[in-house]
Amino acid sequence: MRAYADNDYPADHKPDWKLIAGLWPYLAEYRGRVALALCLLVLAKLATVATPVALKYIVDYLDQTQAADMLLWIPVLLVLAYGGLRFGSTLFSELRDAVFARVAERAMRRVSLRVFEHLHQRELGFHLDRKTGGLARDIERGTNGISFLLRFTLFNIVPTLLEILMVAGILLVVFNASYVFAILFAVVVYVVYSIKITEWRTRFVREANARDNESNSRAIDSLLNYETVKYFNNERYEAQLYDQDLDNWEQARLKNRLSLAALNTGQALIISVALIVIMTMAVREVASGEITLGDFTMVNAYLLQLFIPLNALGFVYREIRQALVNVERLFKLLGDKPAIQDAPGAKDLVVDNSDVRFEQIHFAYRPDRPILQDVNLSIPAGHTVAVVGASGAGKSTLARLLFRFYDVDKGRITIDGQDIRQVTQDSLRSVIGVVPQDTVLFNDTLYRNLAYGRPDASEEEVHRAARMAHLDNFIHSLPEGYNTKVGERGLKLSGGEKQRVAIARVILKNPPLLILDEATSSLDSLSEQAILSALKEVSQQRTTLVIAHRLSTVRDANTILVMDSGQIVESGSHNELLAQGGYYANLWEQQHRSDDNAQSSQ
Ligand SMILES: Nc1ncnc2c1ncn2[C@@H]1O[C@H](COP(=O)(O)OP(=O)(O)OP(=O)(O)O)[C@@H](O)[C@H]1O
Ligand SMILES: [Mg+2]
């Protein structure tokens, strides 16, 4: 079972180090700042490496000068220098961070925007397959990963190497090669150990992330389905499922922690052994008078100082690996081409009178389940064509294809003779107004939701559209009127109110082509009649595709098509279809009988 579609990295997946080079464009924007930060970095390291030298001279002066000859100002000056260097090393590091902060933050901003735009370019199918909770976390981790990589490769790995080289140089000059070898040996053992153990641990980290994603997706999905959960009294069931996920997460995190403890302990052991060995070497040389007490202090200071960044190196290496995996996933997301793209050199759709044709359309969402088969339909300019038929027959699919949420498998759809795959999506979608079957609203005010149809519309125009959609009475009855918040996905409005918002939006958009997918299905008959007449006004002169279950709403259409299992089985005007005595006539008969019953029982 594939529990989480996005976790398809094998456990031994190696991070791609070349990705680091891919970050250069984000740095290039602020070349000057990067250079300045690097200068500050070198200054900071120089100060760090010079500090133990100052210490050595203080100790040597105090140790080797006879009390009678002691000039107090010399050690005091040295102490001042010692303190100054220590402070300098911190000061330059902080300045470096301050200078670089803008680069990292700007990079995160750029990436976030790119991802956002990319996600909006992806096709509908992609979004239906995705789990929003998991996706959001992948994005968050990826952008954080980029910032981490930028900051830590430049400002941790590079300076640590620099420091090791400088210290090795000084030790070679002041002492002898055996110290340099001992320290380098310890460093190599430490680094190799850290890398190996970190690689072993990566699977636990990844596992913990995957379980984290899973439980999060589950929680979000469950909360989105709040009402459904209540309808079926399934709170306990939901909690159980969630707790199972949390249990997995807990186990994964536990392994993660334990393996981290193993790593840290091993690192500490290596450092301590190195300290003991090298200090013993130094002790012997002090005893035999080969080096001074000041030298001894200096070696000690270097050892302690050198392993501080190295200590972080294990952490940084691990985090860099993780960041690389996260960034790779993000880049992969960015690299995936949208399934629906503008054809190369696509031109804008030119709409004359908007005559729509579906020619021998075959379509399937998945190859193993054909939906539309050989569908032909044409909506002459200014005409209204209605599509009726059983639930699941493929009516809304027609609308999605015309809007180019999906591409047809065979055949073609044209508007004024232009294949919709050959024109830009932007121009295509700008001429089509859709009142969808399920309207979802933004969690914002009613006004903002209405104005979404044309964000630059004037207040007057928005109010007019609301009036035409028969929303004005409703809005006036609200204490906060147009400023009422509609709740997440618009859940604080009734189904019919949401539908009217959708209609008002389309009125505001004022496109030459209309798709009304069950646009009035949630309204009572009275409001429906009122809105239908408004819609009729809007759809006059416009090419309109109406999808409906209630036949009374489509009897005036120029042509009515009856769909069954992805095929058009009847077509004609209302009267022609009644005369044929087929599926439509039957359905009409049934709906009328139930209408009559409803009326007589009132
Ligand atoms: N994204 C999808 N992936 C796979 N199958 C889908 C997808 N969307 C719809 N379908 C399937 O395609 C078929 C046609 O769906 P469509 O929404 O066009 O039906 P419809 O005629 O509008 O039905 P209704 O009257 O209930 O709205 C349905 O059986 C549905 O399960
Ligand atoms: Mg539908």
C-alpha cells in the first residue's frame, strides 16, 4: 500500500550534492552582499585563531618574568588584546549574519513565490490527487531547506575548514608535525564517524517526516470533513485513526531520538580521546622543557576551540543532507511539467461570435475507465444548448474539457474554428464564465468574494451584479452586509446563497461564453424562476452550455442533449424530444408526475 504518494524516495536515496550549485542563482542577486559576508567571515576566523596566541603570550610573560622585572602594563595590554580578539570574533560573525540575512530571506521569498505560481499552473488532476496538508509541509520544508543550505554551507562548512587549516599552520610553526597529525587524525575520525552514523540515521529522520506528513494530512482531512464526521457520530473512529498515525509517528521519532543520542555520545568520545592523547603529548614536552607553559595553554585552547564548530559539523552535515532531500523534493515539484500547457507559439483566442464545437470527443480521467465516447455537439453562436442525463453520465466533464482543465484524448474542441489546445489558456479562460456545480468561496468577506469575478470592478458594478443574482435582499438582511465573512470554503452561506454568489461573479466577469453547471440546483422553485430569468437575460446573445437535472429549467434551450454513460443518446428541442418518446420524454413524465404529486399534497 502506498500510504503517502509523495514519499516515494527509496530509503537509501542519496542526496544530490549538485543541488547546491543550483542555489547560485539565488545568491547572484546580491553578489556584493555575499562578497562582504565572506570578508567578514575571514576576519572572524582570523580573530578566532589569534585569540589563543594572545593567551600564550600572557601566560609566558607571567611564567617567565621574575617578579622584580615585571612590567604590569605588558600583560594588561595583552589581556586587552585577548579580550578584544574574542569580542572581534563574535562581532564579525554577527555582522556577517546580518549582512547575509537579506540574501537568505530574499531567496526564501523568491522560492515561495515560484512554487506558488507553479502550483497554480498545474492541472486540476494534479490538485485532485494531492493531499494539501502534505504538500504544504513539503513546501515549507523545502524553502527552509534552501535557506539552511545557503547559510550553512557558506558559513559553517567553509569557515570550519578554513579554521582547521589556519590552526594546522600555526601548530606546524610553533610545535612539530606530530601535533598536526594527531589533530588532523582526530578530525578525520570525527568527520568520518559523523558522516557514517548520520547516513545510517537518515532513514529514521525520513521515516519520522513521512509519518509526520501522514498524521497531518489525516488531521486536516478529518477537520475538513467536520460535518460528515458528526453526521455519522464518528468522532471516536476518527480519533482512533488519527491516534494510529500518531503512534507510528511517535515510534519513528523515538528511533530518531535514540539514534541521535548514539551519534552525540560517539562524537563526544572521539573528542575526549583526542584531548587526552594530545594533552598528554604536551604535558611530556612541558616537563622536558621543550615547550613553554604558554604553548601548553595555547594547544589546549585550540583543541577546545576547534571541536566546537566540528561538534556542529555533525549536526550541520545531517541537516544539510536533510535539507538537500527536502530541496530536491521541492525542485522536483517545480520541475514537473504541467500536463496542460500552452502549445509552443500559442496565440490568443480570437472570439468573434463564439461558436463552440465538440468533434468526436473521447476522454478518460484514467486509461482504464473511458468516460466520454464519440461525443459530438455544437453550440452555434448565441445559442443555448442544454445537457441532461443521469448522474455520472459525464456532463460536468464536458464543461471541464471546454474550460481545458483536461485535454481530450481524441477529437477536438473548437471555439470559432480555433482548437482550444492551440490557443493560450489565459485567453481561453478569459472568455468563459463558469457557474460550477459546487461553489467554493474564499474565506473572506462577501464583497471580496463577489468582486472576485473582476477584481477591478467598481462598487457600483459589484452591487449591480449582486442585484441581478437576487442577492440584494439577503445581503441587506445581514447585520454586516457586504462585509460579512463567509467562513472557510464559504460554509457559512446556504447552498443557494453560494450559488447566487457564483452567478453574480460570472455576471461581473461578463464573458461571451457561459457554462452553467446545475447553476440553480440548490434553489427553491421560486428563487430558481427569478434567477433563471436573470440568467436568461445574461445568456442572451451569449453562447451558453447549460447542465441540469431539473428538466423544467432547460425546456427553453435551443437544443437539448441527453447523455447516458458518456454518450449523447438523444438530441433536439423540448418538443421534438417529447415527440420521440424516448429517455427524455420518460424523464419529463416522471418529473412532472412528482411535481404534480408535490403540489397536490401541499
Ligand atoms: N477527476 C476524476 N478522476 C476520475 N474520475 C472522475 C473524475 N471526475 C469525474 N470522474 C468520473 O467521471 C464520471 C463523469 O463525471 P461527471 O462529473 O462528468 O458526471 P456528471 O454527469 O456531471 O454527474 P452529476 O450529474 O452527478 O454532476 C463520473 O463517473 C465520475 O466518477
Ligand atoms: Mg456534474
